[in-house]
Amino acid sequence: MSNLLAINSERISDDEVVPGLVGQAPALRDILARLPTLAKAEGAVLISGETGTGKELVARAIHRLSPRASYPFVAMNCGSLVDTLFESEVFGHERGAFTDAHARRQGLVAQAAGGTLLLDEIDTLTPRGQVALLRVLQDRTFRLLGSNSEHRADVRFLAATNAGLERLVQTGAFRVDLYYRLCVFSVSLPPLRDRREDIPRLAEYFIRKYWQGSGAAPRLSGPAAEALLAWNWVGNVRELENAIVRALPEAKGGRIEVGDLGLPGVAGGLGAATSLLQAPRSYKTQKRQALDAFDRQYLLRLMTDHRGNVSQAAREAGKERRDLGKLLKRHGFDPRQFAV
């Protein structure tokens, strides 16, 4: 299978298998050990897990380890495709197929020919999109919009979701026949809070990845490492990555301290993380601080999920973009710090 993978019963070289998906927790080791088998197969793989757990990293690893590795890997965000453009974007169109179709255009299926097509956020696919996708999965053929000719869909389909597709199937929001076409194989990535033993190793990985200074990279102080282990990580590995990116420019004397990490409500170690509930403050003061801590945690998760895109984050939060911008500024968040 080439030198891309070094796996045996004793050791998994995770940096080689999935760059960025680092760890030795049993749940993660089981997934890494399955990747060669999944890569050899041709059936669709449904990759599930919370936001920031590394679903696209796993998809890219399946492609990289597969016989299709020399062909394109194309990722399609289903949530960004509106019904009126779905078939044009996915299957392509002929010149004159609609008003603005001035030239023939290849769709994503053709762009991924011979390789792998990742259907990201598959749970957001509209009913019309589900019907169109089911057809190509069943028949392995597609038509360009405005054409009568059939083309073979020579791609490996992978799908990723952070929502429970089974629940959507039960409520009728997602087609059961499409679900079974996509879930020939399945991978469920654990949240970071369920593999806390990997947090120090992941932190070191991101320190090495993003350190651009001269000399040795800074190290985590004891209290900083303690704070990382105690944090809830609603944004999972991506949230941890952002914390390290924030910390590196602030590190002094070769050490990353708790305050450098920018964790909401944590200013001086693990004790500081729980001091809100322990300190004898007035009801009004403690309520205000609790609400501020909630705001910061919510904003951190929201902006991590949307990688700093304020417009998308505002839509999810149900707020005006300007109001969300003011809230971010009040709590000291710069959207650019999440764009990694």
C-alpha cells in the first residue's frame, strides 16, 4: 500500500495516516486502524462527528490511501448549494442551458472524475438535492443540465455530517433510501472531551505547526496544560487549535501561560476556571459574570464553527451582523483569529 501508512498492532503513526488528527486514545486508534480497509473499498462512507472533530481530515486520508489517490479530491459543501443551482454546480451544464449559461461547464462530479467527492454537511441537503444525488448514487450516471447525454460518474462518494442522520430519517427530513446509499461504511469520530488524554499531544502538535519564531518553540506551563485538560472543548480539536494559535504570539520566556490561551473566564489556572462559583460575590455581580462567561463561550463556539465568517455566524445566532460584531468586540474577539 506504499509508505503512506505505517500501522501495526503495536503502534499507529498518526501524523503519517491523518495529518492533524493526532492522538493515542483507544477510540481514535480504532478509527485509524480501519482506514486502510475503508480506503481499499469502493462503497460510500458516512463520516459523523461534532464540529471540529476532523471529519474532512479522515475523508482526505481515505482518499490518500486509496487506489484513487492520484486523482482529484473534491469537497462539496451541501449547505452552500441552493436548489436553483444544485444540478448546475454538481453535474455541470451545457451552453445555453439557462439564461447565463454562456459556456459549457463541468460540475463537481466531473471535476472529481477518477477520484473522491466529499459531500460535506450532507444533513443540510434540500429535498430536491437529495433526489438528484440519489439518482447518481443508484445509476452511477449523470446528465449535464441542458443535455440528453448520459455520463458515467466515476467517483468514490464520501459524506460528512455533524447531525444525527438517523434522527432526520425518522422525522422524514432525510430520505431513507439516500441514507442507506451513503452509509455503506460508517465512521463516528469522538469529541475531544471523550479523549482528553490526547489534549497535551495535540497541543504540542499545533505548537510545532504554527510556531514561526526563532529558536525553540514555547512550552505549555503546568497551569496552562491543566486548564486545557479542564476545558469542555465544545469546538473540539478546531477550538484547541485556535487556542494555540492565539497563545503563540503572547508567549513570553518560552512558556505559554493560561492567560495566553484566551479561554473565556479562565485567567489563572484551573482554580480560576471554577472561581466564579466559589467566590463570595453579590447576586448581581455573579449573575453578570456568569452571563459574560456564557456569552464568551457561545461566541467562541459560534465563531469556531464558522471559521470567523461573521455573516454566517450571525445567521445561525439569529442576530443582525452589526449587533454580533459589537458583541464580539465587547468580549475582545477578532473574527480573523478563527480563520485557520
